[in-house]
Amino acid sequence: MNGVRPVLEPTLFERSRPGRGDGKVPHPPRDALAGVPAEQRRTAPPALPELSEPEVIRHFVRLSHLNYSVDAGFYPLGSCTMKYNPKLNEWAARLPGFAALHPLAPEALAQGTLQLLWELERLLAEIGGMKAVTLQPAAGAQGELTGILMARAYHEWRGDDARRKVIVPDSSHGTNPATASMAGFETVHVASDGRGDVDLETLRGALGQDVAAVMLTNPSTLGLFEEKICDILEAIHAAGALAYMDGANLNAVLGRFKPGTAGFDVMHFNVHKTFSTPHGGGGPGAGPVGVGETLEPFLPGPRVLRDGDGTFRLERPGERPDSIGRVRAFHGNVGVLVRAYAYIRAHGGPGLMRVSEDAVLAANYVRARIRGAYDIPFDRICKHEFVASAKSLKARTGVRTLDVAKRLIDHGFHPPTIYFPLVVEEALLIEPTETETLETLDAFADALLAIAEEAERDPGTVTSAPHEAPIGRVDEATAARQPNLRWCPAAGAETPCPD
Ligand SMILES: *Cc1c(COP(=O)(O)O)cnc(C)c1O
């Protein structure tokens, strides 16, 4: 089962046959090249594949069927909130007034978009319990950088340049320490306690005059709500540091926990997670950042303002001198922001609370169903996600988490996040989200149970999975280090490809 199976869909170049697409593309008028200097004209026709229209259409439709997506199936990828993206959002984002607006259009012609951005800032501020919001950052990771740069600007503004460190818990997302480094700080890790919470005493020991900020994720990447969140925030502020909240997991606490009200100074939202938008393939996201009063003067500019007569405009250069400046061109990924706005408005306050209730219920349901077959290292009520582990299964059968994930593909499921968070051995991080039915959750739990049972009986079938996918087990190290990303024609093959 080693190596790559026959590829199901050949490239268009391989399907190409001379003359097949002929006659479909209208020929240019006779004098089309009259104005093009001779030395800039092609001497040979472009090396394009030649196919009939149905062949092209079928090629792309077949490719789309090979692609796993939320629209096609359950996507329990922990720490990603892969919820279904309502089609209403797509309708809204495609409205020509939003989609066709030029980013340099004069304010008078962009009032609708400016109003939407202005309103979305306020909706997010209310959801986060924050004073103000910037929509500029292009993703959560850039939101973090924006937030920590504001924290740095704040300490500099106070004339305090001794704060060189940022504290992050050991369960945090890799973007947290990366953010601290990119903003010029030294990262200090603090360990979790036996219950999966930040260890308060260790945190107190690490806090001091040299700490600029502490970055917390609540609920954490273990899917747990920090039980001592109030003590933690008090300790951070007592040391003169700022409290940063990584809001990637907000889906679990909408309307129930407002980070700003709890005392966080700054947070980011992953609107492409919490407020839907197709993501996961590296497509655009948005990472708005909310701040309390302390950091408001440092927000990136230009902000959208509403004048006394009700019209909207952008802040003028120099209008807010302490701003850290722009962090992105124009006003962020506006299409994603329109989707978030549509999602929030369609749900309303009670609807958003219901989202969290259902997401938490789904995660706890799956946790209860697979308990026993898999270890549940922190087996208490979880929020949006929970960590399971194949540690005992591996000790008994040799089947690892990676094998379980590969075998899930044969059951028709996208695997959950694996080997993250790093603090749990053989981790599977499972986040079902609120958009799945009971039947789907049961089918997924049944698949996990069946794989655990199969591991005891026939481990070889699990360790050689997937068996049903077009590509079998690949050598992970070679795939990561020497990826073959470029198609080349077989030796001697006749091809119109320029290569
Ligand atoms: C997804 C995630 C991030 C990074 O967000 P992006 O939008 O992917 O850049 C940061 N922290 C946590 C906890 C996350 O889950």
C-alpha cells in the first residue's frame, strides 16, 4: 500500500489532442496585430491544451468531487470551527455594490460599504465586550500581530521600555509565540496544570516588570474554559502587563463570555471561523481586533467614522497621531467581512447564543460517545472541542493517531486535527461545530469506535489505510521535504505543454 495510486484525473495537457478544440475560439480580426511591433509578436502559437468544451467542464467537475469540503461532508478539524457557510452569506458578498466596488472609490460612492464596516465594528465590539474594533487584519494571525504591536506602542507611549517578554501557555496555538517574536518580544511559555488550565502559580512566578502582555486562549485549544480566568486577569494587570485574548474559539461562548467585560485589554476574532466563511484551503479570512479604552488610541488607521450628518468617511492622515498605522491595504478582506455581517445579522443575539449552545452540546456528545475506546486526557465538560488520544490504543495495538486519521478517510470523514495541541501525546482534537445533525455525529463516533475495534483485531488494515482514497499512504517525510508539485510530460510524449 506504499506509494501513489493511479491519479484519478489526468491534467488537461494529458487529455489534449491536436485539433480537438478547434473552431470554438473566435479568430481575431485580420488586422488585430496591426499595431503590435513585429519583435513583440509570437513566432509560435501558445502551447495551450486542445480539448472540447464538455471535456473541460467534466475535468473540473471531477476535480471538485475529489475535493473534500464542508458542503460535501463533516469536517471535525479541531481549532478551526469548520462550520457550514450559509449560502445567504454568498448572496450578500456577491451583491455588485460590495463585490464590484473599487477600493479607491470616493467616499460618496462607497457609503453602503463604509456603513457595513462601521456597523460590523460595533457588532463585534458588543459581542467581545470591547470599546472599539479594527477590521483591517487579514486573518487571526495578523490580528494577533496587530494586537501585540498596539501593546508595544502603549508601553512605549508610557515610557516603559523594560517590558521585553510576552507570556503564552504551552497549549497555545503556534501563531501566539510567532506573533510575540515578530513583534520583537521574547516568548515565555507557562505550563498547564493537571486539569488543562493555565497553572496560576507558574504564571504568577513568570509575571514581572519585564512582561508586556500575556496571550490567553479562552476557551483554550484543549476546549476548556479557564476556571480561574478572573484570578489570571487580576495577576496580569497587577504586574502592569496587558491581557491579550486569542478569540479563535469564540464559537463556544457567544453571548455568555465577553472578553472585554471580563477584563481583557485586546482580542482578535477569527470571523472566518466563528461567523462562517469557507476556509481551510488557505483562502481569505479576516481577523478583526477589539480593544478596550487603554489601547483605543493605537488602533490601526484609517478607521471608518460617522459624521454628524450621518455620512460615513475614512479618518484623514494624522487625525489620530498615536495610531500604529496601516496593517493592510485598504479596509481588510471586505468580502469576508460582508459574510460575517450577514451571518451575525441573520442569527441575531439569541441566535448566536444558540450557536454556542449547540456547538458545546455536539462536542460533549461526541466526547461521551468515544470515551473508553480512546483516552480523554481532560475528561470534564468541554466547550466547542475536546482532545482525545490514541496513547493507550497505540500501547495495546501499535495503531497510532495518524493511522486512525487515515482510516477515517475510508469511512468518508475528514480526519480531525492530529498531534495538536502538543501537550497531549497522540492527540486528536475534535470540533464538531453546531451545524451537524445527530445522525452525522453518531456516524462519526461509530466510525471512530469501529476503527478502535479494528485496531485490536486487524491492526495492519488500519496502519495501511486509506484503502478507498485515490491516493494511498504517502511517505510523510518525503511529501513534506521533497514535494513533487510540478507536472512533467512522460518522456517522449507529444505534448503542447511549454515544458
Ligand atoms: C486558527 C487559530 C489562530 C490563527 O488564525 P488564522 O485566522 O488561521 O490566522 C490563532 N489561534 C487559534 C487558537 C486558532 O485556532
